[in-house]
Amino acid sequence: MPELPEVETVRRQLINLIRDETIARVEAPFPPIITHDLHWFQDTIKDQVIRDLDRKGKFLIFMLDRHAMIIHLRMEGRFHIKKDEPVLKHEHAIFHFASGRNLRYHDVRKFGRITLVEKDRVMHHPGIAALAPEPKHLDVNHFYRRLKHKRVAVKTALLDQRLVAGLGNIYVDETLFHAGIHPKRLTSSLTKKQVVRMVEHATHVLARAVELGGATIRSYQAITGVHGRFQNELAVHTKKDEPCPICQTPIIKIKVGGRGTYVCPKCQQ
Ligand SMILES: [Zn+2]
């Protein structure tokens, strides 16, 4: 599943390919991908120009002339830029540009959804409105107080996008390892110092992953031909039975809130 660094990578690469393109028409071979009446969507988006591509959490926001098109890639969503190639089975929405090129939304699992809102209503989109700030924008005092009032495993809390946005399974495991905190530790028992450390490491892990184009694991590829390299720097995630990079103790895999979780049993007590 693409996480924040992968979505940011898509954003950075895609914007250079589509900025200033005019949408001439849209086809949707799998209409449920579009969360509106298809004819309304097609009429409304027609002739609008792609001015910019923003991101909030894992939502991509195509800024058009009057509207913003919001997409969450969910499990397997990805984009391809093509010309006259035949439409493939999993290409569920095709945005034809006036230039003759087209942007295709490809999604094997069909979980992604495309929504069009007026530009000034982006923050009212229910998914986006519920998002907490990303680690680098968190108010640590406020975050610490919210954690204090919860009695959940710290991993579960870090995955909760209403508490902190942008951390998925891979990046939570890495953050907690670097902060030396066990994923099952109750949030109410964390000290202020530990919360500060955790936020610092989360910020660093995400920034480094963005720098490396995200992580390509389990064959997720942001755009055709793009491979992230962050998987080469993973300390614990996917490293079961391999030595901890700090103390050489074999990494173990446990379940936390139903999610596969990698831990150094010595560094994260
Ligand atoms: Zn260790």
C-alpha cells in the first residue's frame, strides 16, 4: 500500500508530466471509481486545466481551474501517462488531454475513489477534514496530551490518521525502532521526552523516505518505471530473524492491532 512518501513521490513526478494540460474528456470504464454521476463529472471537468498537484496526508489533490479533484490511491492505485496504447483491464479512469496524451488511473483492487469538489471546499472533504498534521507540523505538547489520555498501543496510535497523519505500517515500525519504544507500549505511559523523540524520528524517517522516492516493497510502484529506494535503509520492517543494526539481536515479528510488526526485543523494551 502506498504510504505518505510514496504518494509524495507520485506527486512530485506526476506534476511535471501533467501541469498545464487541458482535460478534453474523461472516460471511466469502471464508473464506481468516480464518486459522482458520471455525466456530471465529465461535463464539469471538461476544459479545465491542471494547474497544480497538492497532497494532504495520502490524498492527491489535482488543482484545476474551478475544481479540485481528490484521489486516494488506497491499496494499489497508480498513474500512467500514455498516448494511443490500448486501454488495459485495470485502467478505470482515463483523462484525455487536449495535447493528445492521457492520464490513466490504474487500480487492480478497485479501492481508489475520485471526487471533484470546488477548490475552496478541499478542506471540507471528510477524509481530509479528519486528518491530523503530519509529524513535522505536529504541536508536540498537544500531541503528548492527546496520547496521555489514550490507553492504546503506541503503534495503533501512530497509525491513527486523526492523531498524526502520514505514518503507515512501514514507517511506524521504523520510527519506534529508532526511538527505542516497544510498539505495544501504552500511550498513556509515554514520557514527554519519549514523545518528542518519537516525533523527531517520525519526521526524519518520512523525510528520508521522500528523499529516496519511497519504498518499493511487494511490487508497489508509484508510476511506471519508478522504484523507491527506502527499502534498502529499513532497520527492522521486513527484517524478521535478521540482526538488529544496533545490537545484533535477531528481529522478531509480532502482531499489534492485527498488523504485522517488526521489533528488536532488546532495543525496544
Ligand atoms: Zn537492537
